[in-house]
Amino acid sequence: KRKQKYAMVHLEMRKYRSFCTCFGVNKGQELIESFYAALKKEMKKNEVLAHQENAEFGLLLVYAEAAELEARIDSLEKALNAVLPGMKMYFGVGVYLVQPGERDVEQLYNNAMIACEMLGEEAENKIAFFDVEMNNQKIWERKVEDDMDRALVNREFQVYLQPKISTSDEVLGG
């Protein structure tokens, strides 16, 4: 609807693999199903929820103001933490504020995922909002990776070794 504002959200549980290692894959699958059910209860009219992979979910949320959206995401995280009381779980959240006329759902979700990636693996219970600089950063990283592969093939790297000298007796230490 034209009058409503939408946010594409990528929400992921941090350290899901560790959970599966500790409690088993079946418990991990049960956890995902419980997460889905908890999130489904929180969805409003005109909102969409999708399970992506592992403990990752895509949400299309309706919002009025950014502060309200952040509070809503916090409440979603609380609902997920209530699935296993007594066990603290951590989540990373990337948000893309959908602009009027944007319809490419795959690109919108990709932008939300990029925002979440920019938080880093260790960031817990953080929300990152996408901006164009994040996309430029990803493009630059990809270019560097491509250039490194080419440079390896063309033997363009040079190795420089620096000796380590022991300061106490001034002899070569490594």
C-alpha cells in the first residue's frame, strides 16, 4: 500500500551452529520451528515472514517511525528469547527501509542481509540499517578479492621477511 512504510528485515540467531553442537541437530530444528511460531504470532496485517535458512528469517514489517521500528525489533527478539527461558540467545538484525516504488524483493532482502553482515560475527543484539556506503564497501571487498586471485595467478605478490631480534641479548630470535 502506498501510504504505508515498509522495512525489509534480516534476523539471524548468532551461534546457531554452536547450539546444534551442544544440543543436537534435532533440537536445533525444533528451535527454528519454535522461532517461526513465535515470530508468526507477532506479525501484523500486511506483514510477511519467511524462514530463510538455518536460524535466519526474512520479515517485511510495516512501520511509521524508525524509533518505533527499533522497539518492534527489540520486542521480536524478546519473543524469540522467551522460546527457551533461562537460555540467553543473541541475534543480529539488518534492516532496509523500503523506498516508495521499490519492488525487487530479492534486492531489498539482500540489502538487509548486507546491513547485518556489516555488524560482524561477534555483534550480538545489534540492529544495522542499510545505507549505500555498505553496498559500496561490499563492491570494493569483492574487487579486492578478485584482484588478489589474479595477482596470485600472475605471481604479483612479494614476500618480505623481517628478522626478530631479542632486545635483551641482541641476537636473532626469529
